[in-house]
Amino acid sequence: MTISNDKIDELISQMTLNEKVGQLNQHLYGWQCFYKNKNGEYELTQFFKEHVKKFDGIGAIYGVLRADAWSGMNEVNGVTKEESAKVIQMIQDYIQENTRLKIPALITEECVHGHQGLNSMMYPTNIGMGMSWNPQLLQDICQEVSYELASKGGHLALFTGLDVMRDPRWGRSEECFSEDSYLTSQMTSAAVKGFQDNDWQVGVVLKHLCAQGACAGGHNSGAASIGPRELREIFLPPVEAGITSGAKGVMAAYNEIDGIPCHINKPLLTDLLRGEYGFHGIVMADGCALDRLSMMDLNIPKMAAKANQAGVDLSLWDHVYVHLEEAVKQGYLTEETLNKSVYRILKLKSELGLFDKKQMSKRVSHSKELALQAARECQVLLKNDGILPLRQDIKKIAVIGPNANNIMNMLGDYTSFQKEQDVITLYQGIQELAGRDIQVEYALGCHIRDCSNEYLEEAIELAQKSDVVILAIGGSSARNFKMEFESNGAVKTSYDKNEMNCGENVDMASLELEGLQVELVKRIKQVNDQIVTVLIQGRPHAIENIVDESRAILAAWYPGNLGGQAIAETLFGQNNPSGKLSMSLPRSSMQLPCFYNGKYSGAKEDYIDMSGKPLYPFGYGLSYSQFDYTDIKLSQDTITINELESQGLDIRLKISNLSHYDGYEIVQIYLIDNESSITRRYKELKAFQKVFIKKQSQQEISIHLNSDAFKIWDYEMKHIIESGTVDILIAKNSEDYITKTLTILEV
């Protein structure tokens, strides 16, 4: 039962200014709120009790259940899945019993690719889910995570859904679905529906608003040097999609846009988000982001006022929003403006059932099936000269490389503490599927970054004695308990023996594979050319220097807990790879930017010393099947703007699977605008459909383009359809397509 608007207004009228400020604060780290005593029982800390007393209440608490290297929580001192609800109820009971108005706290948890709590399943990271081009699968996963969070007593799931990756040097590339706004929008919309379209009252907070993926130089939190049209075309579509799908919250981004930090950007957080998009949820600050406003002005109450006036409702760990009362008393902020944020927080608490006793019905978990299927579908086969699937008469397989048998390297950043038995490495997956007749041996070969060659010769010797070499290389986002962290949880970047080279705050100048990984590939090639390279990584690395050394290359990204099994299934032919690149794979970081949908303004594409094209283009991915497109027809070849607005356009085609393997094909539709009032992009993805087609069979499909697919932000920044000709590309990838031309008439 939700509380009426009038009741919320009445509650606000009873609150002191201090109590109101308390509702806008998420100041505590959740693991500061409790501890285990000598008897193994949970107790609340004095620190938590004092914070509740200070504000006579508390708005939200982040990460009570978080278990990882930063929080320092593990299976010894953390909260188990079975005890989660009890600990959170203990926190809520204390607030009820020791505050005047007895308003429960929102419990916020990271759910970037699974809940970041003990014993939780880690699914493929977003970069892998983007490669699946399967929004429905993501929706099913998010629904599973949502139920898990609700059953533990949580309310808000923090999920990265708004970042569009435009520079793979950025360490958080792994949290992005794509370099493309349309694909990102489809995945984000599905995630919101998964988290929220159910009965267990969990809200999703989408990160990050806005344009964080445009960070200058690939630097985390770097400035986004973009104009209003770039913002509209690339970075805002996922925001609109998430809001339209009903997201309860968004998180403001660290970066600035054209000199204005997102946390004080009123045109973004209020005028656009609430005015144009009709958003009624909350805006949460990113971790300690409000503290960074002191770089502009050391007057903390003044900057707190600026953020609240801009539209930030809820803080996160900072030392700024605790001064909101001073901001009001010193005249920087009106209590009326503050009340709007208090209203939104209380409204959200009501919508999520915090004022009711929640009863969770039992539900069968499908986490293992979903995690395995996601790990299967996120794999992209980049090269295959026929070595895959592996032949039946192989007697000995060498599994070599830094990512062959390392559980944490399978998982990515924002990963919870894991037990070894809960993660299947590639080596373990191959062992399980190979059976008794095939001998499988493992050698490390080298580390991700460390250039020590002490393991190299052992790997060469094993490769020489084997029929085929499965070489698992790439990157690592694995945190460890010896690392140092910033106050916002980002790892302090180091250049010593830390093997982590991806994740938050871990940005790279070069996309080359680090350490001795390239040397390992080349040395093995000298003794055995039967090499299958498996890339386990969180960003598109530059791999041109190993392509010729490998007979096959399979990009598996960070595939999650069951990734080793899924990759092994692909190698042995039990899974037909269906992933397609959601990000272009550059030849070198010297090519950047290297996204497929750059602006076409007559500039020369190639350099004098390197091709301007990526090594593998956006949308590319091989299969064990062979697909053919025929009988492609548009519903109309000529159409008026009014007709396009009212009915859109349909594309029909037949897809034949000419192979002896059942498989998925992803049909992609791109547009090229030939006549426009502004310079246009080379091409833009506007639709796609993932289709399962049985071997030696044909299927007819229809893909609909609505009017938005043809709209541009014109010279006057109006979102309209212009007359002229548009090339419609029916594509296997952004470089392999059949063109049909549509003529759009004024009348």
C-alpha cells in the first residue's frame, strides 16, 4: 500500500529541518553499520547509532551487504545470503525504535552484473551482455537479481545502463553495453523492466547521467567535450529509454559537460530529465562526487545548495549534503526547494513498500541457467580457419595463459567475494567436457602485466607436446584485499605488480596486451601452430599483432561464474557462437576515436601509416553456421513524412541457414541519411533482430522501423524527419550489408 500525496505532504509538514536533511543523506558505508561479535552474532555499531541520532532518521544506506576487497567484507565478517534479511531488519528496527517519525531507510546495493553480496551469482559484465544483442535475456537476468535483492531486504539496485562507450581506454568500458546509443537503449530498457516489472518492489537507479563514456583521453571522470547535438544523438537516448521504461532513479555522473559538472547541471537534471522526459523518481549523487564541488568553491553549504537546486535528491558518502541545514539557514537554499527532494524520497519509499510489511513469496531460482546462457551468447568468434569446433580425434589439449585458470579474472569489476568452487575457469570447463579420452594440462605461461618470464618455458614445453593449444589471455579487473582504494571505492591505479588493468579508475593509454602475453603467443606459435586464442577481458584490446598467430580467436569478455563451461561448450561445438561486436575493435589506440558512427564531413578516413578502419567492425561476429539473406523488400520505396510519422516502415527478408549447425543470426538495420540540413553520421543502427534458425532451413522475418528511426536533430535543434533519400542497410555487420533506398517526400 502506498501513502497518498497528501499524507506525504502532511508528514513533511511535521518534520524539522534537521529531519528533512537526514532523509536526503546516504552518508554511511553500509559495512560501518554492523559487526560480528565474538559469538558470531551481528551487532549495530555506535557509529551507526550516532548518525541516526544526529538526523533523527536516515534517508538511505549503501552497501550493507556488499562483500569485496574495498568493503573488506568476506565470508568471515560479511553478511551471508541467508542472514541478509535479518541484518537489514535489525537496522530498520533500530531506526523505528529510536527516531521520532519512524521512517525506514532505503537499502541500496550494487547490482551491476549480479548483486555484489556474498554467495551471489556474477553474470557476464555489460560489455559481454551487449555482445549478445539479446535484451530479453538481460531482462530475465535483472528480474532474477531483483528478486534476490528483495528477498534480502534491499530496495534499490544500482545498475550501469546509461554509459555509452566512446573510448576503450576508459577503465569502465566493461560496464557499457556498446559504443552505439540504440543498442544501449534497448538493453537499458530491458534491464529496467527486469528489475521493476514484478511484484517485489525493487527500484533501479541507472548510472550515470550523463556522457561519462565521452571522457577526455579515456580518463575516468574526465570532461565530456561535446556539444548539445552530440549529447542528444549519442548519450541521451539510453536516458530517455530508461525513463520511459519507468526507472525509479538515476545517478548523476562525475564528469562535467561543457564546463558544468553534472551534479549542478540544472538544465540536465531538472529541465530535461523532469521537464522534457517527465521523470518523477529520484536523482542520486555518485560516490563522494559532491565533495568534488569544492574544487569550484570551498563554501560547502553554498555548493550543497547548488546541487539541490540543480536536482540532486540523495547524497552518497559525501561531506556536503550533511550541511544542507546550514545552506538553508545561510540563505543559499529555500526550504521549499529542499522539500521537493524530501517529497521525492518519501514518495519512493512509499512506492517500494517501506511503510508496509513486505511478504516475499518463494520463487525457484534460475540463476545458473541464466548465467550459463548469457555466457554462451556473449562470446564473439572473431576468426576461425576451420579449427573450431575442435575435432574428435584430439588426444592432448594444452590450456595456457593468465586467464586460463584464474577465477577472479572471469568476473570483472563490481564483483562480490567468491569461493573457488562457485566459479568455473576455462581450464576446469575444458577438463569437464573433454572426457576421459582427452588429456588436458594447464600452464600459466605469464601474468597479465608482470613481465617475469619464469613461467614461459614450462608453457612452451607443454604446447610442444600437445595437439592443440587453448590460449587464454586478455585483461583483469580483479581486486584483491591488499589494494588501496579511493574514498569512492575506485582502485588507486598502480604500475607495480598489480595485475588489474581494467575497471573503475583503471584507464590505459595503450590498448596493447600487457606483460609477456604477445611474446607468449609468438613463442608458442614457433613450436605449435594449432592455437585457439580466447580473449577474457573488459575492453576491446588491440590484437592485430596476434591475429596471424592464431587459427581461431574467440572473445569471451568477462563471462561470469559459469564462463569456463560456456567457453568450453563453444570450443567443442556444443554451443554455436552467436555474439556480435557491440564495440569496434581498433587496430591500435593511435586510431582513436574508432567508433563506427562517426560524423561524415569529408575528412580522409585513413592515416598515412595505418588504416582508419577498425580491425574488426561494429556488429561483426562469426558463427559455425552460414547465413544468407534473400528476397529483401521494403513496405514502401517512396513515402511521405506524414505516412512515415503515422505508420513507420517495414522490412521483410528471408534468412537461410545453409550449414549443418542450428544457430542464431543477428540481422542489423542501419540508415545512411543522404540529404540533410546538418552533417550526418556515416551510418546509424536503428533496429536489429536475433533469430534462431535450424540447420538447412529458411525463415522469413519482418523488422519495423518507427518514425523516430528517421528523425534528426536539425539545424535549429528540432527533432524532425526531413525529406530526401535514405539508404537502408540490411546487414550482417556494419561493413557487410545489402542496400535499399527509401525516398521521403514532403507531401
